[in-house]
Amino acid sequence: MKGLLVVVSGFSGVGKGTLMKELLARYPDQYALSISATSRKPREGETEGVEYFFKTHEEFKKMIDEDAFLEHAVYNGNDYGTPKDFVYQKLEEGVNIILEIEIQGGFQIKSQFPDALLLYVIPPSAKELVNRLRKRSTESEAEIFHRLQQAVTEAGLIENYDYVVMNDDFEICLNEIHQMICLQKKSRMLRKKYALGLRDELVAITSKENE
Ligand code: 5GP
């Protein structure tokens, strides 16, 4: 596979959606964003096939039975899953594909694709996270409280991610994410392309010196 599989996770409200939109706008040839299926109800302003493919729980279960997902998980009582086909197609085209998914899904991806890059976006502080959640005013206070409880659980698992980036200054964070992806891709290419060739050269040199 030529493209890189990139998982971007982060506490609800940390701004990862805005970061990913901007990454795609700036580098349209390099990135594609996977669109997940979910059994969650659409929020105001969300469009079918843009933010998500909205499914009933039964439709979602059918997709699981048909092995249509790369990974899937239950979050906040709703089903979320990454459809396989689009991801494979983009990877084959050499495009880096971004999965903006929660942490359980991230671990499923890493176990299937050890080459995948797992990034976790954190806020500068817990207080700032609460501010951001309230500011976007898409959730009720009870939902916000629930999402913060979820964040407590997730906080203990972050260390299993490859990199953690802080979304304090938007531009810096965006740049760091782009650089990490470029470096990971380059390193993977160098490892594959040169490691064996270099080994053969070293074998040739050392065997000559032993003669
Ligand atoms: P929201 O309901 O706020 O759009 O998303 C809730 C959480 O589900 C977010 O952390 C989001 O990243 C995650 N999510 C979205 N799509 C998927 C998916 O396909 N798989 C998994 N595992 N999580 C997802």
C-alpha cells in the first residue's frame, strides 16, 4: 500500500475536525478523509455522506455482518465504523487517508496495520476543553458532562498512541501533524526501499574483508 493510514483521535471538542478540514484544504492531493457510518442521529447542519453515512442500528449491524468495516466501535451508545472500500482505494492511489475515530477504533487499526500512524490531539488544559465544548453549543450540558467523563477514560490510554499533539496554537498544531505524517511516510519508504539493499552491500563489503 502506497498511502499512509493515519488515525487522528482526541477528546470530544478538542478541534480535530477543524484541523482535519484545514489539512485537506491545504494539501488536497496528499490527503483524503474517510467518511464513517454511524447510527447516531444527524446534528443540525450535518449532511448525509458529508460528515457521516447515517444508518439505523439494524443497517449498521448488517454492514458488520457483511464485513464492510475496517474497524467499528460503540461510543456514547452509538455505533461508528470505517467503511473498508474507500480506504483501500485511496491507499492504493498513494493518498494518505485520515481516520478521525475514537480510541478503541484506533487500537483495532494499529493491530491490523502496524504501519499506521496514531496521533492524539489534546487541549492545552481541561478548562479549555470545557470552554470549547460549550462554545460549539451542539450538545446539552448533560451530554457535555458525559463526554468529559469519556475523556477521563481516554486520558489513561493516550500513551499507546504514537504521537500526542497539543491544539493550542492552531497553525503550529496543523504544521506538526503534517510534518509527522510526512516523516512517517518517508521513514517507511526508506526502510522498505533501502534496508535490504544496504544489508546486501554490507554483506558484500564484510565478506570481502574477511577473505
Ligand atoms: P461525534 O458523534 O461527536 O461525531 O463522534 C463521536 C466520536 O466517534 C468521535 O471521537 C469520533 O472521532 C468517533 N468516530 C467517528 N467515526 C468513527 C469511526 O468510524 N470509528 C470509530 N471507532 N470512531 C469514530
